[in-house]
Amino acid sequence: MIWLYLTVLIFSLLSLYFVYGEFKRGWFPKKVFSFVAVLDGIIVLLSGIMILQLLL
């Protein structure tokens, strides 16, 4: 089950990285980037908590 949480964590971090790159190029408005960043941050936080719960 931990592989599922690791996959979600990795892909959400990659999503945030690529969206940030597109935001810096000017392809995304600040409001859209903020929305995506908040949602990705929540996903990263929750998947990190789930991984820690499985390991402890």
C-alpha cells in the first residue's frame, strides 16, 4: 500500500514543479497557479502523513 502513496506523492510534486514552470513562463494566471499549488500542497501533506502512519 505504501507504493500507492509514494506514487501519489511523486506525481503531485512533479505536477507542482511543472505547473510552476508554466506559471513562470506566463502561461497560467496567478489565481490558477495558487489554486493548483494549494491543492497539490494538500495532497502532498496528506500522502506524507499516510506514509508516516504506515511506517510507524
